[in-house]
Amino acid sequence: MKKRDIILIISLLLISGLGYCLSVNRLAGGSAYIYIEGNLYDVYDLKQPQTIRIEGRGGIIDDVVIENNGIYVKSATCPYRECVKSGRISRDGESICCLPAQILIVVRSDEGTGYDAITK
Ligand SMILES: [Zn+2]
């Protein structure tokens, strides 16, 4: 093996290792913020598994499931079900949007500053 090949392999390892660290360091979400038509509907703790039925605009129903520190839309009565196809989200800043119903689900870390602003 040539010296140049070794350097290439090491640098590749470093780059992939760096990417790995970055993804691990990304904050795990702590809470799910659910908005309907731009207004905050409620905040849910991702550590508490539960199913939430949300009625959005036009009477569209989204069944949202919280489990394993994540959240996803299990079923919805909206036309295209983009929200269902979005799958599960669990990391800070990730979101699911149900456009027809105007439902927005955003995961935020509890370590962020936004959490304190919510009065329960
Ligand atoms: Zn939808």
C-alpha cells in the first residue's frame, strides 16, 4: 500500500468520523409543539407515550402517536397524507406538517430557551 493511499484512507475515516460525531451531538428532542393554523395547540413530553387526536382545519383528523422519544402521524383524513409519509421525528428542529389541516408538529429540545416561554 502506498503512503498516499494510507493518507487518503485516514482522511476518509476522519471525515466520516466527524460526520458521525455531528449527528450524535445533535440534540435529542424533548417536547413536541403542536400548532393548528399557526396557533400553539399544546406541548407534549416525548417521554410520555400516548396517542393524541387532533382536529385541524376543515375537520381533518390527525392521529398522532408519541413513543420511544419520538412522534409521528399514525393516520390522517387529509387528502395526500404527506404528514403520515413524513414518518417519525425525534430530533430538535425536525417537523411534520399537515398542510390541508394546517397542523404543524415541531420537536424541540428541552435544553433550548423556547421551553421556558411556555406557561402551563
Ligand atoms: Zn396530513
